[in-house]
Amino acid sequence: MTRFTIKVPASTANLGPGFDSAGMALTRYLTLHLEEHDEWMFEHHSVHLPEVNDAKEHFIYQIAKKTAEHFGASLPAAHVVVESEIPLARGLGSSSSAIIAGIEIANQLCKLHLSKMDKLYFAAAIEGHPDNVAPTVLGGLVIASQSSNEEINYFQKKDDNLDFIVYIPSTELKTEASREVLPEQYSRQKATSASAIANVMFASLIAGDYELAGEMMEKDLYHEPYRASLIPNYEKIRHEAKKRGAYGTVISGAGPTMLSLAPKGKGAEIAAALQDLLPNYSVDVLEMDLHGVQVEEK
């Protein structure tokens, strides 16, 4: 009987001015334990996941079925135990992790032998853009572009020299609501300024100049000025984290979680101080996941 475990990292996107183009895998995980079965069954073992009603209405099953059909295969049934450290609708890529999990289920059960690029292209087609799914597949920091003909190009950096602090509120914020506050168009002057900020941020991140990268992250013009009012304690978190040594703090994805870049080894101190100031939050120190989705056969 086929048995295996799929481990998919959480992700953060945008990183300030990297709007819809930059993402990073983080060390919180969606983990699925599977074995072939005579019918589909899902068990949820996480406070972050709702109860399961109908297995075939499950989002991960639907992605797995769509993947199998797309690649001309028939999807066998399985019993799936799902564990998750990734809260829903918080800006940590829960939907992208679920998409990659579904694709990988089909890849394993149907023996599709998909490459990383196969998974990335299909996931981006489902998600609409590659910013979260790319690091979830590949690991690390990924800066990606998708052209009008759907070709994806990306740059990847793997870096274990940083701590990442996440400030997760108890409230959800749907991506749709967060996108509604964004302008339909930007003036040429604003677009040029925003692009320049993003260019300097990415160059400094790649070069390892984290102080400059943090400064540029907090100068975003693409989305943060419009979303700030939707994010609880936005200015407070940025100010208090910077005061305690963080390089910079941004909205994680569409929010409401925020994320700070901090010197390696400094994260725990900053997180402890901010947790005291934000008793209704979950403040945690993470690292960059360097591997992306992983499969372990049993």
C-alpha cells in the first residue's frame, strides 16, 4: 500500500514594494499523511482548520483531481490526515500551500513525475500569479515574473542569515477585501518612484545589505499605503520592532499578519517584547524555508 507524507511551507508575499512578484517560504508547515484507501477521507488535526464535511468538497481534493485530469490520469482514493501550522486568511499563503499540496497528492498517487517547473506553472495558473506558489514549490526567496504568454521567469536566493518575526492577529482579512482598496491605476511618476524603491530593495536583499533592504521595504508605494488602515496596529508594530533592532516591517501578503526582518539571533528578543505589547496576537520567530515542498515515502 502506498504511504507518504507531504510537507508544504507557509509563505509571505510582496515584502513591501515587491507587490505580486516577490515571495518567501517560511518555517511553518502544512503536513499531509496519506495512504491509499477505498474511498476519499480527510481528517483535520489542527486548530487552524475547519471540520470536514464532504471529502470531495475539500479544496485540496479538488486541486488534486484537477491536476490528475489536466495530466491525463485517474486519481486513486486516499485517506489523508492533515496537520497545519498555517492560519487561514492571515497573509501566510494558506491557499497556496493547499494548492501545492493538492498538486503533489496527484503527482504521487498518479505517478506523474512532475518537475518543479511543471508544478510551478500549474499552480500559478490556478492561483493567478506566482508570488506565493513559487517559494512554496522551490523554497527560499523567489522574485518571479509571469508574461502575457504565461511564461514564468524567476530569481531565487536561499539565505539563513535572518530571523523573521510574524505578528498574527486573531482577525482574518480576505485577499479580496484587501485588493478592493488598491487603485486601479498609478500615475507615471508614482509608478517610476515605486519601481525605483523596489529595485533598490531587491538589489540590497540579494547583496545582503539588510539595513538598506529594510529601509526600502518600509517605503513601498504600491500597496501598503492603501492597506495600512485595514491592518490592526500597523504603525505601532513597525515603530516598536524598528526601535528594538528589526531591519524593517511589512504587511505579509495581503495581511493582516505583519512580518519583520531581523538580524540572526535577534528575533527572539524582539518577538518577546512585541508579544508583551500585543497580548491578543501570536508573535513567532521563523526562518526562511530553504527546500519548498517535500515528500517522504513510508
